[in-house]
Amino acid sequence: MARAMLEYTKTVLKKVSFDTKLFCKELKKAISNLLPEEIEELKLWIQQFVTDKPELQESLIYLKA
């Protein structure tokens, strides 16, 4: 069940990646809902996902906290 939430979060983030504010909002929501180990996996995924999307680089600040 928990794994499904992480996969759902990735799907949502991919779909909203056209809008930086919406992406950051969904990322903050995901961080508050996921388990600590899922957050670590999400961090790795986000870092890879935003490498070719400079407009989403600012979302990395939410992963530092």
C-alpha cells in the first residue's frame, strides 16, 4: 500500500511538472504524507527528474529540510 502512494506521487509530479508552483505544492504535500524511507527514495527520483528541467530546480529546497 505504501509503495503505491510513492508511485502515485511520482505520477502526479510528472503530470504537474509544466507548472513550477503547482509542482512545488504537490511536492510539499507528498513530503508530509510519505514515510521517511519513501521520502528518501523520492529525493533521489526528484534529483534525477529535474536535471533537464531548470525551472524545477527550485523545488530541491523542499528536499533539504
